[in-house]
Amino acid sequence: MRRPLSKSQIVCVSLLWLALCYLVLTKAERIDGMTIVMLVISAALVFIPVYKSIKRINKYLFSEF
């Protein structure tokens, strides 16, 4: 089983994803449906593992009590 992401890794991945979205949205000639779908899919690919990692970290923190 994989270790959960650390808080600094979560912040880094999130900021990199936001920077990528900013570049895509500012450099696109036009924002159409495919661009929006691509951003939604990339958000899912980034934030589902982040959510699972946060959930796993909280489970470890509160299981000691």
C-alpha cells in the first residue's frame, strides 16, 4: 500500500495544476467545450488522489485517540 502524500507534496501538486490551468486558459485562442472537459478531467486526476491521501492522513491521526 502506498504512503499518503505529505502536506507539502499536496500543496506543490495543487499549485502546479493551477499554474497549468492558468497557462492553458490564458494561451488558448478560444475556450471551447473540449478545453473545459480537459480541465475537469485533469482536476479529477489530480484531486482524487489528493483527497484520498488527506482522508488517509486524517484516519491515521485520529485513530490514535
